[in-house]
Amino acid sequence: MIFFSAFIFSGLVCAIAQMILDNTNLTPGHVTSLFTVLGAILSFLGLYEKLIDFAGAGATVLISNFGHMLYQGGLIGLNESGLIGCFTHLLTKASAAIVSAVVFSAILSFIFKPKD
Amino acid sequence: MNKDEYKKLVKSLTPKENKVKNTLLAFLSGGIVGVLGELEIYILMNFCGVSRTEAFIWLCISLIFIGCFLTSLGFFDNLVTKFKAGLIIPTTGFAHSISSSALDYKKDGLITGLGANFFKLAGSVILYGILSAFLLLMIRMVIECLV
């Protein structure tokens, strides 16, 4: 039944985001940053792993997963080599998201022309 | 015309959006993105022999590719006006913000245009993500030292 819980969870988070966008003056930029920070905080509290067990991809398609990956990458470094590990390992897990976004956007922006 | 009258006039002229409908649309579209993601995980794990951790990384990469591709084709903004936050909050929104600034500023040159404005919109996500993750790690380190 993980498909059902994935639908409910990611749907609910997007509905909450839409309510914030409709009822306040915050822009999509504010909301995505807010959800990234929330993801890192939930990961700090150890709740995000449980959310992924419960909702599967419903929790990993969201931008808050980016904060979760940052925190988990740093945590591996912290356990391995302390403070210096935080600096060297923070981006390890989130690397896939940043690198793919940079590579795909750069290549596609060379190929395509902006449309108005 | 004083300030209050002006505010009333502006309020009466601003087009009213149906908030309930917007929320329902965001719920549906966000849910569909989640289900499609879960479907991809299911296919990768059962038919391609990929482990669950790797499947999540492939999902993240493919979502970003879809976001960049739709933005480059010019479809993404239309989809967002139709389906609202259901496409902004998933990782596709992050890809869209990088891809759209890359496309928009390409005309100003490779360094001063594309390079300087590449992270214009996505920069806040990366900045506050890294900052909050680092500070939380520091808090954890202090707690571990004390306990």
C-alpha cells in the first residue's frame, strides 16, 4: 500500500505549500527554502527516515529530501572524523541533485532557445 | 482618495483565485508526482536489479532531468499555472529555477550572463540547505560531547 501513502504524503505537503502561497506574501522561493530547512530539521530529529519508510518515494520526490540528504551526508562525516568530516562530507549525498541540475540545465540551455 | 479607500479599490480589482480549488489541485498533482516516483522505484528495484538507495538517487536525477527538459521546451510555466505547488515543491521546482535562469540570461554572454545568474533563484535553496544542515550538525556534535 506504499503507493497510496506516497500519494497522500506528497499530496498533503504540496497542498500545505499551496495554502502558504495563497494566504501569505511568500514567493515560491521562500517556500522551497523553508521546506529544505524543514527537511534538514526533520532529519536531525530522526523523523525523515521514518517518513521515507512510511511514504517511500512520496517523501523523496520533495525538495525537503535535499535538506535530508545534506544532513545525512554530513552525519557520515561527523561519525567518521568529527568536525573536519562535516566540512568534507556535507555535500556527498546531495551531490547527485546539484551535479545533475547543473549539467542538465547547462547543456539544455545551450541547445534550446528561451520561449516567451 | 485616502489610503483606506485606495486599499479597498485595489482589493476589489485584484482577481480572486479560488483557494480551495488551488489546494485540491496541488494535492492531486503533488500526489501524482509521488505515485509516479514510487512506480519508478518499483520498476528499478524489481526489473533492473537496482538497490533501494540507488533507486532513490536515480529517481532524484530523473526528476531533475524532467524539470530541466520541460523548462527548456517552455512547457513548465504553463503546467505550474495549471497544477500550482504540486510541481514547485517536488525536486522539479529546483531544476526549473536553475534551468529557467540559465535560459533567460544566456543572451548576456557565457560568463556575465549564464555564469553569473546560474544560481540566481536556486541559490537560496542551496545556501539555506547547507547552512541549516551544518548548524544542526554542530548542535548534534555539542549534544554528543555533553552526553
